[in-house]
Amino acid sequence: MKTNISALMSLISEQERNLSTKTYAIKAYAINTSIEELDGRINIIEDNKEVFDQYFNDIEKGTKELSRLKTILYQKNNEFKLNDGRSIQQAIVDNKNLRKLKSTFESLLLLNNSKKRYTEVHNSYFECRTINFDSKELRKRLQEIDNEIQKTDFEISRLNSVEFEV
């Protein structure tokens, strides 16, 4: 079967949802219900053995298939290379870290200089708070980081559409 990384990620997501649903649902079928009369006769109210066995087998098969698909995804993420030589996985990690750095820089740019007057019984003074970085330089660096993230995301997107055999 031919696929690409994007389709494979969707397939993995669907497989995880199905597995989660069956894992939750199997608990309802784990118990059989019967009534035992005083004379020893047993009347079966609910016999869930067949449904339980089916769910159990589906969960085991689904778990193995999910592991196989994730293995392929991780291999392809490490196999496919961006123009700069990084693997997709490396680029994903780099972008995650750059986004954290971008968020930090954005929060720094929200800071302003301030001057506050304090008056005490025998003394008055100003508390001056000044930022100790060049906000223009920080904005410039922020733009560079943003461009780098966008460029990397585009290359990852391009590689995600490359087809391969599963």
C-alpha cells in the first residue's frame, strides 16, 4: 500500500481512537450475568463471552498494528531529510524549541520601562525600572526565528507528502 507521512499520521490517529474505544468498551463485556435458583438451576441472563473474546482479539491485533504503523512513522521521520540535512524528527524538535524561544521573546517584548514615585515619612524617591535589552534587536531576532520556523514547517509539509510503500 502506498501512502505518505500525513496519511500515515491520520491512520495512526484513527487506529488509536478505535483502540481506545474498544479498550473502554471491553469492560462492559468482561462479566457474564446469571441467576442461580435455590434448587440449583442456573439461568443465564447475559453471556458476553463471544463479544468479549472478539474485542479482546481486536485490541491485541490493533495494538500490534499500531506499533507497526508508529515504527514506520518514526523510521520515515528519521529517514527523510530536509534540504539542510536534518531529519524530519530533528526538525520537529528544533521547531518545538524555537517556538518556546519565540514565546519567551514575545513575553519580553511586553515589558516596558517604568518610573514610580514613593513617599515615606522622611523620604521620597523614584523607583526606575528599565529594560536591559534592545527591543529592536529582539524584534529582529524574533522575526528571524519566525521565518526559520515557517521555512522548516514548509519543508516538513513537503516531505510529509512524499509517498512510500507500507
